Amino acid sequence: MSGMIRRIGVVFALTFQEARRRRLLVVFLVGCVVFMGSGSACTYGCRKLADSGVDQQRAQIEQKLSESGLSKEERAAKMIEFDELIEKDRESGEESLQSVLVALCFALMAFWIYLLAAFFTPFLALNDFFTGHHVLILSRPVKRWEYLFGKFAATAGMVLASMLLLMVCYLVLMKFSAGVWGWELLRGLAYILQGITVFILMLMFLTLTAGRLPAVFLSLLVVVLGVMPGYLIATEADLSDASPVARVLIYVLAYGLPQFSVNFVHGFAWMVQDMATFEEFVQQSGVRKIGNNSGLVSIVLNFVWIALLWIGMSFVFRKKELNT
């Protein structure tokens, strides 16, 4: 057991060293900081513009009151009433801003980690097949499944490291921009983690069978085609009027592909379930309704995909001639 862990650890470490040597890891990590930092700056700037607008409106009202001939006490009472209304609007706006920021950051983080996996996996983790380094590694007492698992662990580790860095940036963004930490995001990311596992394994399988660029293209195509089930759930679409061919196509896309969009939609619903801003969405959409078990079904289907992709990848890799 210790020897197996050590061999997997060697493959894991060599992949990280390759990333550091090519400075790709630094580029992506810096990209994470810039990605979230720019969002923080934009949010802070929008808030400052809103505050400036309120200040200008207050100054205009003070000017009008001073010209109206009202007494000092009456003008003060009017300004107190105005400030109370502004404070209520500000509190409502703060709550909406917090909810929108959480939802936006959830979508951006999901997009970013899928994008990282799309380039990490074929062009870094499995780059050995195109440089010939796999021959040196597999000529030693390293089993092929250990090599594959080490590569998967390295890819998942780099994606998780990027996600953790994004989380740190996100927490700073929320505290700086909205005054709260926004821990609700973690509930949504639990769904995304399973989806990214399937995505990495799919990329590895396609890289071994079709090559690097086709793997990226086909994986992104699967993600795009798989958007329909999540969209239909979120909009609670009625398929009774659809043609038989359309229904068959929809069900094939819904249950025959990895459940990326369903995971995203249900992750989003779990995340925003306590947010008043999205209360109407959760209640009126098909998400989280009694009898809707698509979230559980998607989790089970993704576990099936994980098993199938690993079995297929191991079979292809075992039959592959590597000249070791």
C-alpha cells in the first residue's frame, strides 16, 4: 500500500513540477486573482457611483427646500424623512447586491474552473504522451492505473488549488464590497465539484483516444449540449406539446450525457434558497419542488459516468502501445 501511494505521489509531483517549470501554474493562479480582483474593483466603483448619485440628489433637495420658504424646522423634518427613505432603499439595495454578487461569483467560478480543467488536463497533465516522458515513468515499476490516477490527482489538485484561491479572493470581495462573507457559495460548489471530476475524466479519456485539441472541443461540446436539461428544469418547461422526435432528443440529452447543467442549476438553487432576492426563482421554477428528484438523479448518473470513464480510460491505456 505504501509503495502504491509513493508511486502515485511521484507521478503527482512530476506533473506539478512540469507546471512550475512551464510557469503555467503561476499564470493561472495570477489569472484567478486578477479575475476576482477586477470584479471587486467594478463592484466598488458601482457602489461609489450610486453613493455619489444619492449625495447629488440630497443636495438638490436641500437647495429646493431652502428656496421654498419653509422654516428651518420644517426643512429639517423633510430631510429626515428623505434620509429615512434613502436608508430603507439602501438596506434593500444592499441585500440585493449581496445576493447578486454571490450568484454572479458562483457562475464565474464554475466557468473559470471548467476552463482551467479544459487546458490543464490535455496540455499539461497528459503532455507526457507528446514529449515521450511517459516512457521513462512507465519503464519503472509504476502500474498504468497508478500513472493515470497520479495524473488525475494532479489535475484535480491544480483545479482545486485554483478554486481555493478564487474562494479567498471571493471572500475578500464580498467583505469589501457587500460587508458580508457570503459563505452560501460553498453549498453550490459541492455540486460543481462532482461535475468537474466527471469533466476531468472525460478530458483524459478523450485525450487518450482522440488527441488534445479534439478532446477540448468534444468536451466543451458535451457541456454545451448538456445545457438543455438544466434550462428546462429551471424554466419548468412543458414538453407535452413537443413532437415525439423533440421529446426523444431532449431525454437523450437529459439522461445520456454527463449532468453538468443539472448539477449547476441545483447547486445554484441550494445556494440561494435563503436569499429573498431569488425566492421567486426557486418557488416558480422547477427546482427544489416536491417530486422533483432531478438533483439526486444527476448525482447518481454522474457517479455512473465517473465509473464508466475510468473503466474506459484504463482499458484504452492498457491496450495502448507505449514502447516501454
